[in-house]
Amino acid sequence: MSLFEFAPSVFDGLDSPSASALGGYPLTVRGSDFSPNAHLVWADGLPGPDLTVTDRCETSFAILLGSGSASTGGSRLVSLDPESQSPPVPFALELLAPPSASGISPPAGPLAGGNVVTVTGQNFGPAGTQRSIHFAGEDDCPFTIVDEQPDFLVCLLPPGTSLGSRDLVVEVEGVADTLPSAYEYSATAGVGGGAVAPRALALAPLRSPFAGELTLRLGLPQAGRWQLKLYDARGALVQRFEGDAPAGTLDVRWNGRSSDGRAAAPGVYFARLTSAQGTRDARVVKLQ
């Protein structure tokens, strides 16, 4: 290699697996040894929005996805230009049509929040998509997403500031949809064993990292048998809980000890909820 030649560029991927098909969204390209002229191209040979480089260094560069339309949505392939990397290595980029929220279940809950809800709709994107779900005017209090699917999201609700109905806002990769009067903070709705069932099985640690005791909230869409197991980072079973419960939400409290009564060591643990409706997993961190 001569003094003026560049090492081959390496394309490691993008900072997000998806972007809005409407365009105007920034993405970061990760890798190494990018040449001064390295840029992305559509690797599938189909036309697509412009991929304009806005900033660069040797290990990453920023691009701005140009304007497009919802009809260009779908899975696409991008790669570095052939002069920067040969042969080019393609990566998938999901172009998302605008999100559409259709409902929230249950549609009411206590002012204290903390209840499990299922937000339904379309075009919520694959795992890793940047999302924000909140009530209109309360974007500083987003929902906590505990399970994500392209057509529904299972969430824990934040506390409300006052009783009454709320407009639901679902924002996906910078594009938002609003569902008017979708939810009500109610003085009569219950939580932590309430009878209103979520649409999908859910497992939500209420605090992590935690010290001492941990509460895991179960969302059970149907009555029946459930089982909750806790494993350490090596995969060894630490504690288990099981029982029968009606449809609704149920709080299970782990005292931080193993099944033989000894205090579990600080570290990472994995919780697995199993019922007739499937399996849900959650990661928690014990501090002491």
C-alpha cells in the first residue's frame, strides 16, 4: 500500500434498524477506515430516498434520509459505495410507513399509574426502533415499554397528574400519531390484581437496578396457571414462583434470596414468565 492509499472501509451497521419512510430522519453509519468520499447506496438496485452525508470521521458518518413517501415502506438493503468497499456488505434498513395507533387496553386505570396496558396499531417497527409513547402534553412522562411487536406494545403507565381522559401519542422514528380520548385516569380503576386483563402476556420489573426486594408485575390476558423463574447470569435457577390467577395484573415480590434462603449475590438476573399464552423474559440487576 502506498503512502496515499486508504485502508479498505469496514461497514459495521447502522445505529437504528429502521427509519421513517417519510424521510428527514438522521442515521449514523458505524465502521472503520472510512474514506473521505465514503457514502451509502441502496444495495437492492431499487430507487429510494437520498442518503446525504452530513458529518463524518474515520469510524462513523452521519446521513440524512431524504424525503420519500409511505409507499416506499418495507425492508431495504443499504451498503457502502463499491469504491469504498468491494465487495459491498449489505445491511437491512426497515423503512416505516407512519405509525397508526388504534387503541389502548384497558382504557382506564388508577391515577397512581404502574398498570400494564397494551397499545395496538400498525407500523410500530421492529425491535430496536426508536419509539416514544406518552399522553399529549405529557411527553416528559413516557410509558415504559416492556414488550414490543410491530402491531402492539405492552407498557407500564406513568402516574397521572389529574383524573380525566387523555389523548394517546405514539411516536415512531420521529413521526407521531395521536388517538384522541384514548385513556382515562380514574378514581375507581384498580391495579396490582385488577380484573381488567391486558391484551398480551406481560412481565415488568417495577424497579431495576434494585436493592433488597423486587416487585415483578405480571400481565395475564387469561385466567390460569402461571410460573415465574429467576436465573443468575450462568443460567442456574435461583428462585421460582407459581400459582393460579384470574385474568388481570398480579404483583410477585422477590425478597432477593435463593430458594434455599441465602441472599442472592449482586449481579444480573433473568426472569422468565410462562403461562398458556406463551413466555416473557426480563433482565434485572441486583445491587446488594
